[in-house]
Amino acid sequence: MIYLLIAAVCGTLFSIVFKVCQRRGIDTMQAILFNYVTGILVAWIPLFVKQLTGGPAVVNPFAQSWIWLALLQGFFFMSGFIVMALSTRHCGVALTTVAARASLIVPVILSWIILAGPAPQWIPVTLVIAALVIIAFGKRAENTSGKTSEWRAYVLFFFVFLFYGIADFSLKLVQNTVSLQSGDDSALVSRQLTALTGTIFLMAALLSLFVVLLRPKSQRTHWSWRSAAAGALLGLANLACTTCILRSLTILPAATFFPLYNISIVIIGTLAGILLFKEKIRPVQYFGLLLAIVAIILFFR
């Protein structure tokens, strides 16, 4: 349960850091890039230090069957962070958090279909979808005006839901592959998962660098220590969250882990949006939030 708790707290920090970046004028893409650089350093350096001091050899990710899944996961990580940053700006912390967490239905259903996991409970799944629609279409975009801006916010909300759902399932898929490959050797599983995490961050960092360098001149900013600091904080939270999710999925089935993980983040993220950033929630959205929480709780009947 400690892995689950750490993952939930760190997962909530994502949208909070993005909100702070927006308010302080910090370049979000630079922060995302520094986030992955931090993750790479913290993930890989201890492995090489252990090897140099007589520990086990570092796992070569390019010799593993999961390498292509890790590279794909890196794409979803980077893309998910970008859409979360944009959605936080237009939709706020609370609603972006709900979009990311309501996406739990994606890994639950796909794990059932593709990985032969436990069958989903269809009533709570339906309630989550209903809650998502209520929250999304009850939202007026923050600091925007006009029909086009509102629809932009709805599209961002949907993409947060989609990218995080697919990213969560691909994490389960790659964790399942590592576990099958390593068998009952828990030490090998641990080394494989650490190498996997570092590889995901490496791919995401390369893609982030590509996006930063190819941005139009009008969107480019000078490199700053504030971006590096925000990215370092984001990277530590991201690495801890990813590591704890992978560890938790070796113990809990996806149908149990994702609802419990997501309900924790919905509650923490919504409270953070209201208490830290004074975000206002419309009455219909309170109903949507309540419906989402009830639906997730029903997974544990």
C-alpha cells in the first residue's frame, strides 16, 4: 500500500507544478524536458554505481523484448504531459485531474480484453463515463472567451483522458511483459523495472528536446534556472510515481489498482485546485465529481 500512496501523491503533483509554471511564467516545455533529464539521471546513475561497486550488471534495455514498448511508452509520457499542461491552463487543476483519473476505465477494460484480467464492473464504468461528460460539458474554460475557446478546452480535456488511459494500460502491458520474462526472480524483476523506467524517460526526453528545438521562434524562450528547478521537481515526482505504479502492478491486478489509485488522485487533486488555487466548481460539476467518486468506489463492492 505504501507504493500506492506514494504514486497517488506524486501523481497529484503533476498538475500542481504545471499550474505554478503557468502563474509564474515558466516555460512548460523546458520544464518537461528537464523533468525527463532528471528522471534519467536518478534512474540510471544508481544502477551504474552498484555495478561498479560489485553489484549486478546493469540491464541492457536494447537487448530486452520490452524495448519497443518502452519507446512507445516514452511517447505517451511526453505527449500526456504536454496535453496536461495545456489542459491545466485552460481547464484548471481540479478538472484536468478528473480527466486524467477518469481514464482508469481504459486500462481496466483493455487489461480485461487483451491480458485476460478480471472482467470490469459495467455499472461503475458507465457511471464514470457519465461523470466525465457532465464535468467536461459543465465547464467554462478559464481565462478564455468565445465558443472556439470553450471547444478547445473540451478537446484538451478529452485528450488528457485518452492519453493517460492509454499510457496507464501500456504501463500494465510492459510490466506484465517484464514479469513474464523474469519469472519468480524478484531481484531480476526489480532491476528490469528500473531499467525500463530509465528507458521510458530517455525516449520521452529525446522527444521533448525535439519539440523544444523545433518550436516557432515566437514560442521560444531563454533557458532558465526556474524551468530547470520546476523540471527537477516534476522529474522526481514523475520517476517516483512511475516506479511505484510498476511495483504496485506486480502485486495488485489492474482492475483493483487503477480504481484505488485514481480515486486517491481525484480527491487530492480536487482539494488542491480548490484550496491552493481558489478554483471555482459549478454546481453541476460537483455532481459530476460525486458521481465519479461513487463510480470508482463501486469497483470495490
